[in-house]
Amino acid sequence: MAPQYHVVTLFPEMFAALTDFGVSGRAVKNQLCGVRFWNPRDFTQDNYHTVDDRPFGGGPGMVMLVEPLDLALTAVKAELLRKGMPSPRMIYLSPQGRRLDQSLVQELVQEPALVLLAGRYEGIDERVFARHALEEVSLGDYVLSGGELPAMVLLDAVIRQIPGALGHADSAKEDSFSDGLLDCPHYTRPEDYLGLKSPQVLRGGNHAEVSRWRLRQSLSRTALRRPDLLEHRAMSPMELELLGELRREAGPE
Ligand code: 9D3
């Protein structure tokens, strides 16, 4: 059974960027996964379909009401239960959460279903957490206007890891030596653009030389720009040799 992704959001239309375009759009179209939306507004009881209110204690902005969120999350869970699926991991996209990284993405792609909650306004009524076991996931330390873009980022990262979502060329690249390192520079035609030459080694047809050059570029960039990525990463003998070369070239500290 293809994984099923459920998103609780006031703005399901925003997700066309995910479901209708590119790698993720093709995966949805080819039914490699399902993506469905649950709008808290559809779970309101009042004539105005109210989903937010002013914060107790005062202050700026609005808070999402507990009831429509609780009813929407309960409805998703009930449907999964009816289908005999286990309790899904439920994720609230929030600045207070664990930072999204590739290791979390690799965990999440193993799940048969995920429920994502995207918030708006100042946040959600805290009592939602008493009713549902929500993990919190953040994209990083900057202020966005809501959880929809983060939910799309998370799903894009997860969906491209579903087997068959990437073309063969892409997936081979993902698996190559370079994971955990920054990417190497890329070149395509023309060979010479206004005197800017592409590296000869890439056009020589020696695949071993090309691999070595790319790995060396990746290691060099990573050491210079993101030394934190090298700290806990195991190194192959080839990587150690190339890093040694780079260090000797750079000279004494
Ligand atoms: C200016 C509002 N802030 C007051 C201190 C709090 C705040 C409330 C709601 C900040 C951001 C948001 C909306 N953000 C998200 O829903 C969100 C988010 C983000 O803003 N940054 C990084 N990751 C995420 S995940 C969800």
C-alpha cells in the first residue's frame, strides 16, 4: 500500500505547488503516495465557521480554536483505524519543534501514513496537545506566516525518497559517494562560454578521474563551507587521501 499523507490545513489550495508540479507531482499522479486535506473550517459548528479567536490574557494576533482542530485530527485517525492502519505519527509544524534534517526524512519515508498539522495565526490552543500526541518539527530559526510551506517542504523531502519517485539518473546520483557532503560543481554545454572554460577532466571520458575530481570538489567545499558536516561522518580511504591532499595544498593553519 502506497503511503498516505494527510494534511490538516486552512489553506489546502496552497498544496498545488506540491501535488501538481515536478517530482512530487509525478509521484502523486502515479499513485506512489496519496495526499489528502482536512480543513478545520469543515469541522466548525457555528454559522460563521469560526476557526480562531483572541488569546486569553490578551496580546496581539489570534489563536486557532481547539475544537475544529481536535475534530479534524480525530476524523483522520478514525478513518485510518477503519482501514486497519496503525496509529500514525502526527506532526505539528512549529517553530518550537525538532529541526527537520535528512535523517528525520529517512525515518518518515518508512511510515505507512503521516498526519501533518499546519498552523496559522499566533499558534494553536495548547489543549490540542492534550488530545493528540503531536511531534513538533521546525524548518529552522526564522519566522514564517504559517505551517503550510513547512508541511510542503517536509512532504517534498519525504516523497522524493519513495522508491520510484526519482528518475533512474537522479536516484543513482542520490546514492553516490557524495551523500553527507555538499554537491560538486556542475557544467554543461557550451565547453567555453565567453572564455569561461568547463574543466577538461569532465570532458576527457575517464570516469574514474571524473569521480575522483567530483569527490575532491565535494570534500573541499564541505570542509570550507560546512565543516560541521564532516565532524561525525565516517571517511573512506579515498576520502581521507583526498582530504590529506587538500590540507597540504591549503598549507599550515
Ligand atoms: C511573530 C509571531 N511569533 C511571535 C513571537 C510567533 C510565531 C507564530 C507563528 C512565529 C511563526 C509562526 C508561524 N510559523 C510556523 O507555523 C512554522 C515555522 C516557522 O515560522 N519557522 C520555521 N519553521 C516553522 S514550522 C511552522
